[in-house]
Amino acid sequence: MKSVEIYTSPLCGFCHAAKRLLTAKGVTFSEVDVLSQPDRKSEMIQRANGGRTVPQIFIGDTHVGGYDDLNALERAGKLDSLLAA
């Protein structure tokens, strides 16, 4: 399974939803809290091609986007193959 990294904020409902979805699928992930680690926000923006909102989700080298994008992959049946590839 590919590594999964999520840039989050503790006040973000979409961040919690993304983590719940991944946890329900049994996916382990690393989390970067940009509120407690503000120096990492510029790293997130660069990796996300200018994306400034959280969550920003990465599966391996692929930038998935935010929760809506992650959920769309799940609904389309494409998330499992992305995680496994």
C-alpha cells in the first residue's frame, strides 16, 4: 500500500471526514497539522500546486486534493486501486 499523507487543521470538518474515511478503510496515514506547524504550510502549498485549504491529501506521489476529491475517488471505486498501485 502506498503511503498517505494529509495536511490538516484541528478545526477543519473536512479534515476529520477525510481521516474517518481512510480509517474506515484501514488505511494508515501521516498527518501534518499546519496550525501547530505553520512552517509546514508553505511546503503544503508548494506540493499542492498552490492549494491553500486543508485538507490536502497525497497518496504516494499523487496529489489527490481535498476531501471532496478523496470521496469522489471512493464513490467511483478508484480509491482502492490508487492506494494499492
